[in-house]
Amino acid sequence: MTLVPARPATRPERPSTGPLIDQFEFGLDAPICLTWELTYACNLACVHCLSSSGRRDPRELTTEECKALIDEFERMQIFYVNIGGGEPTVRPDFWELLDYAVEHHVGVKFSTNGFRITPERAEQLAATDYVDVQVSLDGATPEVNDPIRGLGTYDAAMRAMANLQAAGMTDFKLSVVCTRHNIGQLDEFKAIADRYGAQLRLTRLRPSGRGADVWQDLHPLPEQQRELYDWLVANGDRVLTGDSFFHLSAYGEALPGLNLCGAGRVVCLVDPVGDVYACPFAIHDQFLAGNVRSPGGFDEVWKHSALFEDLRSPQTGGACTQCSAFDACRGGCMAAKFFTGLPLDGPDPECVKGNSAAALAGERVLPGSSQDHSHAGPVRNQPVPLTLLTRRPDQPVARPVSACDASPVAGLSAGPSADRPG
């Protein structure tokens, strides 16, 4: 498998004028948004966790190393970092590091399952400048959410948002990973966000980490992709997406946002042990660019990594460049292609034009996980079994064909789905 798409023999020069997207392809001196997985420890075991979180890695960056990294972010003038995990609040020094980042002019947006957002912590957050909070919820009802995230997680998220609202914090985020079981709840998610004074943020399910094991059961079906696109066109000015759904822009009107794979160009990820990956959704050895503990630190990795330099050359080869929709979707998501065994210069596995159907029907080598931090045993909020696909008692068990395996205009067909990744 080719790690990066084909590149020109001579690197083109960065344009000095024109659309920002054309300039961003060449990368920036510092990422617009850096994702920092502060710990792999987590009190949950979500079935779609992209980093297979659960157990802490004993090699985690120390408190002092984390502070030194924040100092580097300040020198590089990184606007903000998106802190995740794992569950970042289970790390004992999390609140200390949050305060240190704010004191050093580095904004923090952190994702949480909400269990530790007590009234006291909510008041602390509401009184802290330059901090944003994302509360994760993957179902507008417990019946949809808890089989994904764990028993009681719906109630925990609601309590956290109520605490933040009561503390006077406004515009925090309700963060939702879109699955085939919650696409029909988009209006309900928006209503929940409005009720608590939050802003809705939708993200795409990727087949990475434990998400690879449930990809075929959870990722939206073809008609749901269109439903999601139409909903985003109607509501996109009031909803954040983090540029997750630029592959849907091939339907026609471009969605709000950058609409570009920013891996190694404008975004990257630092994991708990200091490894730097090109993409927050591709925590895999194939996308490892370096480590912040190496000479030169993060600055050296970001500016001079061979992987990042390669990713910053505009794509010139591959099937997608011949597609009429290429300027709209730019070939889709690198991580989604990699973890479904597709070439990185080919179509997205959820290509709305159906251009990935032939490749998905053929022989594919699915990459194994390069790391797994999942709990070795049961956890307090273990997810309930995935039994959301309902059927009549007299109906034979058969999973519907996934969006990866059918043209969006073909509808559903009978028979078992393609081989399951993982």
C-alpha cells in the first residue's frame, strides 16, 4: 500500500494568491489546531474509540514535559489545542495543565464524557478564560447512546451539561459521532444543545482503533449520507463539523469549512507518550512523524518530518483527480481509506458517487492495529451489547449492505455485507 498519494517529480511552489485551500495544501508554520491525547486512560470503553483507549501508558509525558510542550506551543503561536484521550480529566494533573496552558496563551478545547464535570468543576471552567468544553454524546436517547458509550453515559452527559449551564458557561459543545443509529436524531441533538445553551458539533465515524471492529455495523448507510448532507446544508451555519464531512460535498453544494484533508498540513496529533501523528484519526505507525522528546521537539517534527513534507505536496495522481467532484471533496478522508484497505490516492470508502464500490468488492489488505490500550477486563460503565439493528421475529438475520459497498443511488440490496474490517 502506498503511504501517500503520487506526487510530482518537482515540488510546485506555494501560491501567493488564490483560495486559502490551495495554500493550505502546502502546510503552515504551525498547525491551526493540534489534537493532544493527554492520556489513554479512560473510565469508559466506547465501542468506536478511535484510539482504543482504556489503560494508561506508563510512558506518558510527565507534568514537566507537558508544560515544556505547552511552552513550545506558545512559542509557535498555536491558537489552541484540542485535548482528548482517553478521558483527560482522569489524569491527576489535568486541571493544573489546563491552567498552565491558559496562563501561557494557549487556548484549550477538551473533550470529556462528563462524569467528572461536577458543579464545582463547572464553576471553575466557567470562570476560566480561553477554555472550551466538548461533552460527548452519541445518542439523543439512552437507548441509542448507551450501547455505544456504556450504561449510564447518557445521564452523565446530561448532568455535565446541566452543571455547565448552571455555572453560567455558554457555548460549550455537544459533540456527536454520527452513526447509522443516530442520523435520524439530528434535530433532537440540536434541541438538546439548545436546551443547555450549547453548540452542536457533529463528527464522522472513522474505522480506526476499536471503530474498525464496528465500522460495518455503525457507519451511515447511503441514504443516510444524503440525509446528513441535506441536514448540514440546511443547518451548517449553526453546527460545527470540524471539516469531518468534506467527502459529502461531492453531492453538490460545498459544506461550510475548509473541505480539505488537513493531515500534516494544518492539523496533527500528539499522543500521550509524545509521538506525533499526521492525523488525529490515524494513530498508526504508518502515520508516525516523530516524537516531541527527540532533539528539536515538536517544532522540528512539524516543520521537517519527511512524512509531513510529503503530505504537503499537492496530489497529482490517482483516480480521484479524474472525477468531476474532486475539487469539492478532494478525494475524501485519508484515515478512512487507510483503515479500509483502500489506496490513499483513490476514492473515500463512503464516496457518494459510488466510485469506491469496485475497490471495496476486490481483495484488500486491512491494516492491523499498531497499538491497543483497551481495558483488559470489564469496566464500570461497560457498553451494553450492540443489538440496535432491529428485526421482526420472522425476519432472517442479515446486515444491510453498507455505504462502502453500494452506489448511493442503488439503495439497499439483500444478502450479507462485505468482509468486516478489523
